[in-house]
Amino acid sequence: MRASCNANVKNGPKLMLPSKVAPRVREIASQVEWKKVTALQYKSCPHEYILYKNYPTRWKQLAKIIAEYGEYREWRGQQFSYLTVDEYIYWRTWSVINRTFKAALDNGGYPSKPEQKHIYKRFWGGK
């Protein structure tokens, strides 16, 4: 999926998150059931996601925070707006909010082999 980037997301130096934002993201993230990707097209970029239709209120809350505090980063030649909280990155694509470990952004979207293994073990839902 291509990113649906918000025009008001800051592009440039990393924004400092206000102290209340990370706890709010953790709270929202704990109130939804994240689904691991299983389609083979995502095998090289495992992550988990929530759909707008399943959690409209929580989705809107996270999307607003990503739009306000996210930063554009490159992932495999494409620009996406990411929000980093603890070890996770969150990003929005259309009606989906995704998350994975922030190491997935290393080296332009090609993390080291040990990091790939760590990400795969945690997020890959396929066989």
C-alpha cells in the first residue's frame, strides 16, 4: 500500500514529543487488538495493524497524533510519516494504522540480519 501522508506533518528535524504524547499512544495501542500481517507480499516487512472500521475512535486518535508529531522517513525508496514511541514506529496508510519495531527503518528499510530476525519473530503472522 502507498502511504497517505498528511500535508501538515513536519518534514525536517525530528520533533520532540511532548511528555503526554507517548503515554497516550501506549494507552490507545493497548486498547486495540493488533493483527499481524499474513500476506506473503509483507513477508520481507512484517508488521501488525488495525483497521479504521474496527476501531474508528482509537484509529482517529492515533492518526491525529501521527499527523501532528510524525516525521517523514524513507523506507525502501518511499516517504512515509512515522511516529516513534518506545521501540515501535506507527504509520498510517489509507484506512490502516501499522506498527513494527523502529529498527525496520534502519538502512532505508533494510535492517541488519539480526534485526530482521528480531522483527520477523515478533511480527510475522504467516507460515
